[in-house]
Amino acid sequence: MVLYGQVALGPPGSGKTTYCNGMQQYLKLIGREAVVINLDPANEIPTASPTVKGDDEKEENDDASKNTEEGEEDEAANRNCLPYDALYDVCEDLVNLTTVMAELGLGPNGGLVYCMEYIERHMDHVISTLKSRLLESSETKEII
């Protein structure tokens, strides 16, 4: 298996996610298999933005929620919605900034430092997960 790679680095809002999405689409268009590995614990894009419900909407949603089984969570609502297919997303698989800030009472800078140190301490897990996911296919891949 031959692997090619790219690394996208930059400050928040510089277009890393847009670049990765566009590059993955382009590579697939020309017939190359491309995977994206997201190692940014702050790259969380929620599936839906929070909305304020009126009384009428609340009643309808309460009725709908009664139809679901007890203890069942809607996983799709709790997952990130990145615009690209990620082979590994650190926000889902290991640690994310929002959770760290909420649970540890840290600000964004302290939360990022904690996340980076946490990823560093668990790098063996990250690497073994990546290896197992990459080895599922023996094709040549472009890693972004």
C-alpha cells in the first residue's frame, strides 16, 4: 500500500476545513481514494444549531420524544458534522475542546493546551486506530 499525505495547518478561520473538503472531493473526482484525518480538538461543527422553541413546538417535540425508547440517545445529534468524510476525527474518537472546557472549567487557551497534552499522552491509541483503519483497504491512498 502506498500512502501520500498532506498536512493542513493554520489559525482558526483560515480555511483548513474548506481546503480538506475540496481536496478530498477533487481527489475522488480524479479517481484517487482520499481520507482526511482530523487531529484538531477544536474543529467541532455541531449537526444542528440550538434553537429557542415556542410552546407549540415544545408540545410537538415532547410527543415525538415519547415515541423513542427509554435511554436511547440520538447519536446523530451528538456527533460532529464535518463537511468531509473523516477516517479519524479526534473530536469524536478521543477528546474535544467544548467538553474539556465544560467539564474542567477551562477557557479556550487552557482547554486547547489540555487537549493537546491529552492527545500526546494517547498517541499510541491514535496511531493504532489509524493503522487498523488504513489497513482495511490495500489501495493507494491520499491522506489529508
